[in-house]
Amino acid sequence: MKTTLLTELTVKDICEGFVYNELEASGLYGWAGKLTIQPEYQRNYIYADGKKDVAVIESLLKSYPLGLIYFVKTKSGQYEVLDGQQRITSFGRFVTDKFAIMSSGNTPQIFSGLPNDKQKLILNSHLTIYVCEGEESEIKEWFKTINIAGVPLVQQELLNSVYSGPFVTLAKAEFSNSHNSNMQKWQSYIKGSPERQGILEVALKWVCKGECDVGEYMSRHRNDNNINELKTYFNSVIDWISSVFIDVKKEMCGLEWGRLYEKFHKTPYNQKEISKRVNELYEDYAVTCHKGIFEYILGGEIDPKLLNIRLFDDRIKKKVYARQTNEAKEKGISNCPYCAIGNNSYRTKIWNLKDMDADHVQAWSKGGVTDEANCQMLCKAHNRSRGNA
């Protein structure tokens, strides 16, 4: 791959004809239309936090170098930003009055309100740029290498760069746009930042259904001019969740909804009964894993392990053990109620506390509470055979 060093370009040169799309959070063009600031393989703009973008401008005002920037020269003679789009978009946004910095008097100051000498200082700052020329595979391998430093690319950002094309462009426009009107609803169920491709990553995992990995799916659809399958499946999962569960609980965010959809979406549910049961389980102090409530209900409430039911504490176990053991010795039977009614040698065995487990007399799943009156000590073998509820 061929590289050429450019040192004559300034911030003013790059900002000539700068175009920024506020809705898609991307710097699109600069350098009088010769430069594509955010080509398909680039991540979204993530510096718009009032800290990183401001730091770029403060560096320019202090005449600090912004570090190396890499451009790709395409076969058509145009240029693309390979590395540095966050810095370029930051100073491009500032020069076009998209955000303010704090002045020495601690008041917000946009670019057009700065003194002329400070405006010139920013605009006349020289940039150190390497221009790379090579095949697509070489460019993308270099892109991954230089992005090891700084804010590392997440896996989905890397995949976007590897499989850039019309499919990725459309997918990012739908799932990586923080201004999408559906984003608030989606983020009730999905963890991750749209700007860092968190929603897109989940959408792709869902549509893969565990039958292939995300990279394979993206490779297969790379040149598609639509995302119909991806969008339809994603919306099917979201619509199913909201049709089953009226209440949106914080613990719903980040659950394996794709897996749950595949497993349970053909099962009919009564929305009002589901809502009632969800709230009952939230109020049950014995339920210590609220995240498990949703799969527990979807599965017909047959797997209480999902709820991590609160266990009897040591004080209760010792008290019940002592009572059972004293009564068993008086009757000459085992202190495990199930052993005591058997016909083998364990019928009269007195178990040590360490060899017994606490069990609900009336199963928790059938309304039994976790208190002393509903506690019995069983030998470990009988407790296992009784199950965990």
C-alpha cells in the first residue's frame, strides 16, 4: 500500500464546503467536496458529548497537534477519511457554529463569536495527513490496525468496516440513528448505544437466530439494496414483546429477546393475566432475580431456578434442624422426614446439619413462603428429588 505525507492542508481547507448531518450524527463532506468524511466503513460520530469535541478545539487554540490523520485516495481521485473523522467532524462542527466552548470568562462561545485572532489560529492550524492508496482489503486491514489506539472500535464497528456496502449503509441509517423515533422504545429492551452500533448488533444477532454468525450474514447480504428481512424480523420481536408484556420494567433491557421470541412466540398469552403475574412476582420478597421473571412466565412457571428464590437463612435452618432432630430421637426415627417413612437402613439415621438442606414444605411455586413455619430439613438426596421449589 502506497502512502504520501501531506502537511500543507489546514483546518480551513478541510472545512471548506463542510457538510454535517445532525440526524445521522455524521460529518459527510469537506475539502470543497473532495473529501468524504464518514465513508461506509467508518463508525458514527461519537465525540458530540461536550468533552471530546471541546477538547479538540482547545487543542487547536493551544497550538497542540491533533495527531496523525489518514486519508484514502480512491481510484476516482476523491478522498475518504480512514482515521481522524472524529477530530475532523469536531472542528468542522465548531467552525460551522454547531456547538460552543467555554471562554475564559466561563461563558459559552461559538466560533463566529470568537475574536478574529482566535478564529485565525484555528483555521490556519496545519494538519499532518497520510494519504493511503491500495486495494480495498489492504485499506480495511490498515483501518483496523490504526484503530487499535484511541477509542477502540467495538466488534460491530469492525464488521461494518469489513462488510461495507449498500446493506450496511441502510442498516446504519435505520438502527444507528439516535434520532430514530423508535429508539426510546427499542432501548427499553436492548442495551447499547445506537452510535456505537449496539442496536444494530442486536438486530443482526436476532435475525441470525443462532443459525449463522453475524459476519456470515453481513457477508451474504453485503450488496443488498434493502434490509427488509432484517427490519421485518427485528420489528416482529419488538412487537411481540410489547404485545405480551404491558408493563415495561428496567430488568427487561438486555434480555435474550431473540431467543425467547423463537421459543415462545407461537404460544398464546393473556396480556392482563401476564401483567398481574409480573407485578405479583416483583412484590414477592422471595424472588431475588427479577430478570428471570419474564422467561419464567413465558415458560409456564415451571422453572423457579430462573427466579433465584430466596433461601432459608442459617438461623432458621439451625432452629428447624434442632427441633426435627430432638423429635426424631424421641421417636427413634430419622430426622429426615422422608427417610423416616422408608424401609431401609436410613429409617433411623440421624443426619448431621451439614448433610441436610432446607426445603419448603409447601413448594414456593404453589404459594409456600420462605419462613420458619414452612421450612423442613431434608437429607440432600431427598431434597434433590423434591426439586428446587
